[in-house]
Amino acid sequence: MSSYVFAPLVMGGLGLFFALILALAYRFLRVHEDPRIEQTEALLPGSNCGACGQPGCHAFAEQLVLGAVPPSLCTVASEDTVDALADLLDVDPGQQARRVARLRCGGGKAQAYQIAEYRGFENCRAASVVSGGGKGCAWGCLGLGDCQLSCSFDAIQMNRNGLPAVDVDSCTACGDCVAACPRDLFALAPLQQKLFVQCSSPLSGDNARALCTVACDTCGRCVADAAPGLISMQDNLPRVDYSAGGPALPDATHRCPTGAIRWLEGAQFDDADTGDYFSEERYAQLR
């Protein structure tokens, strides 16, 4: 038999043989999936942001069908979507405290002292490697907008002061900005917890103020003015523990000499004007 005929026959026979094996494997070895998972995933926003704690919407749909999580855990979904999920699965929609990204730093261009001019790739992670950027405070926001670029929901805009202004209505607490910040300055805080410390410097007194005018100087007035047990000083910074004391009131912020501890109603930084703080190349990236 000619090789021109034999070779196609052999390849065709092998193809049919392996196709038969795959068909039998699919028939007897396939894992059954609850059809409600596909229906549930179809109702989800499909952003795969991870705010629910799952790697994606399909994994979250699986957990919903199992009854392991409530529909309200999806912070991207609207109230109507949450109700539709609850009706489909015949479960309680649940209640989830709304969370938003907050920055543990208030030292922008106008507050934090510069000890050098950083010239290099305009990226926070790159600047942190090169002598920590140009800021004197080694724990403060570098202001180059990695968090803005990482946000899939356009909820962050770098303002004129070089700080990330988070749109509370658009933020889904997905955590991308937390992962993007090389100095671990972002926290996903419940919106109802309005007492927030905008400083991460472990220095105290004059040493802290020498680097930033809004740094915590460890005076302890917020501890004295707050409800017993609500605020304590740890590592030269006030720590707010809502489970240990309360209620939380704006009174704790009134005597702070630097404004390091704030009472936040809505947005943390309001100015969304990018101004002329960035180079043209970086501004084009951020847009």
C-alpha cells in the first residue's frame, strides 16, 4: 500500500481511537455541576474583582449555591441583583457592611517634606526601590498613582496634592489598590466606621512632624477624648478598636494638633483635580 494512503489511514484511526476514549471519559467520569451555578453566575456582574473573597464570579456562584455565603457579599451587585439572587436560590439576601478603600496617610505634596527629587520611572513600586522615592517620610504615600492604574472601576483619581481620591460610590472594596501599594497604605474600612487614622509613621513627637506636618506626634489626646477603650496607642500610632469601646464620636479628633486622626463623612480626599502634578507621560497613563 502506498505511504500516501497508509499514513492518512493510520492518523485517522488514531484520531477515532482517542476520540472514543474522550467520549467514554466524558460519559462516565464527568463531574456533575448544579445547573443553578450557571444561572447564578449569569446574574452576577461578571467583574471578577475578588471583593467577595473568591477568585472570581464563578467561584462565588458555587459558594452561593452551596449556601456558604449570602448574596449581599457581592459589593458590586445592585440591590435588585442581590434580591434576584436571593429569589433564585430561595435564601435570605443578607446584610453586608459597605466597605471602601481608605489611605493610611494624609501627607501629600503640600504636607510631606521632600528630601530629594525623584527622577525615574513614574511608578510607586519603582520609586520605593530607588531610595524610597523623594519623600522624607519612608512610610508615606509616594503619590505616583499605582493604585489608580490598578482600579478596575475608575474609583481612584490622583488629586492635585498627589493623594488618591477614592470615589465612595464607585469603590467596591475589591482590594486591587491594597495589592498595588508598595507601602501597604490602603485599608478596606467599613463606611460606617468614620474615625480613621491618616498616618503610618512609627516616629513620635518632633521626629514625626519634621517629616510631615500632618503626621501623628503621639500626643495621646485622641485617646483621652474618645470613649474608654476605643482608642489606644500602639507603636506610636492611635489604633481604633470598635469592638473594645465606643461609641465613636468626632470629639476624638477635635484636639489633634496635626489632623492625623480624622472623622470621615464620605470621601477621604475631595479634590479630584489632577492639576500639573504629574508629567505628561504619567498623566496620559493615569487617564
